[in-house]
Amino acid sequence: MKALLSLEFWSGNRWLVFDSSKHCIVTQDIRCFPNLRQASFFCQYKVSIGQLYLIKALSSSLKVLNCGFGWRNKIAAAQLQQLLNYFPVTSFRQGDDLTSSLLTGEYYPVLWNRIVCPLSVIDRYHLVEYVPADWKSREKLGQVVYTFDNISDALDGFNKQTKCNPDGKGHSIPVLLLVGQFQNQSLKLDIEGTPEESTGMLLYTAHITRDSVLQRNVYEINLVQDVSIPVIVKHGIIVKYDTIRGKLDFYDDCLRKVQPGAVVDFFDLVFFAYQQPVEVVQA
């Protein structure tokens, strides 16, 4: 098993995917991927057929084979906490003890918080339609229908769309959203058309309301975020505490070292095995 995992690691794979229903991993359970994106796609497929798979750093499993289960550095938590105060990071999961998690010396995902002006970080703008009543095809709820290169054209297009007669669409009257896509990111929308926090920003929404004077449905526009007002933007990044040097190192989803705060490609952490121990069996 150790030789197999080492071969996977040196061939460029960085993430181990495992069946969460099993207490230990044997050779036939091994699935490894070079980045979190591919690992997440595999987990999504497994969920679609009724199996829950989770993701762990491949090097963590190698550490278990080399050092045994339960290895933990004894450096005082106060020293690491003081180091964390220098970086604007928080845990992905509310309530997580980030200090305790990092003291294990394992790779761990965090959110990096930065203050930006939306105009300076948005690359493109998208008009998105979302049909709440379309519950039978939830995977297709949020759809990009128009794309714009600047905020002026985007607002014009959004306003024109809200003036279309929604009554002619029967029961499939869509909610309209204007979304900004961040630079160097692939926009990822949830089923309601809202962008994942590190890939884009929701700027405007338009919901249907009944006009009592005109006696028909009209769109009511709501401002969510003014593009000229600074806002805190969060993006994911992987961090590891170097227990020998007493320093924090930061990585992208392929576990390549990056500068602190670097904007890396979006990665989905729904299937990340945060505190679940993974026992690897020599077989």
C-alpha cells in the first residue's frame, strides 16, 4: 500500500478519495487525483449512485503509514494562534478550531478575506435567469442568458429584460439576476443562479410583484451590491503549518505553493474530509 500511494504521489496526484462508509482503506479502494476539482467531480458522481466519498490529502495517508495514527505536534497552540493573527483567514466551516486543525501539520482549506472594489476585480457581467417553479430540472435552474463586458452595458441589458412582459411566460416566470464574474475565475453558479463566493458576486436581482394599478405582473429591481463600494471578498486557499520552521505555507488546489493571499482557481470543498480520520491498511 505504501508503495502504491508513493507511486501515486510521485506521478503527480495530490488528493486521495475514499469511501466514507469504510473504516479503513485497502488497495482496491484507492482513487487519486491531481487537483481538488477532479476529485470533487468523482465524489459528485458517486453521490449520484448513492455512495458518499470524501477527499483527503494523499500525503496525509502516507504520513499515517510512516508515522502511525495519532501523530501530533506538541508546539503550543498560542504560538500558532499568534501567527494566524497576521493573516486574514477563517475556517471554511463555522465553529471549527482552526488552530487545532493546523497543529496536526496537515493541509487544510481556509477562506482568505480581502477588501476590494468590485469594479476592479470583476471581469465580465452575466444576466442569469432562475425559474423557482422548475423543480423537476433543478440542475438547470440558474442559467446565463446574456454576457456583457462592462457594467454600463450590463445594466442596460438587465433593465431592458425587466421591462419585458413577464405575463407571457405562463408559470415559468424567471427571477432575474445580474452577476459579476471575478478575474481569472470560472464562474460557478448554484441551482438558484447565485455565484459561488470566490468565483463571482451577485449585484442585482429582479423578482415578480403584482402592480395593483396596472393589474399585471412587473419586475421589482433590488440592488444587492454597489460595484463602486468596497466589500469583503472571500476565496479558498489551502494552508499547512510547517511544524519545523514554525511558519504557514499556502497552496492551490494542486498543492503547489503560492504566495499568501494568492487568488487560486475555485475549488469545491463539499466533500473534504475535515476531521474524519482515514486509516490506511498495508495490504
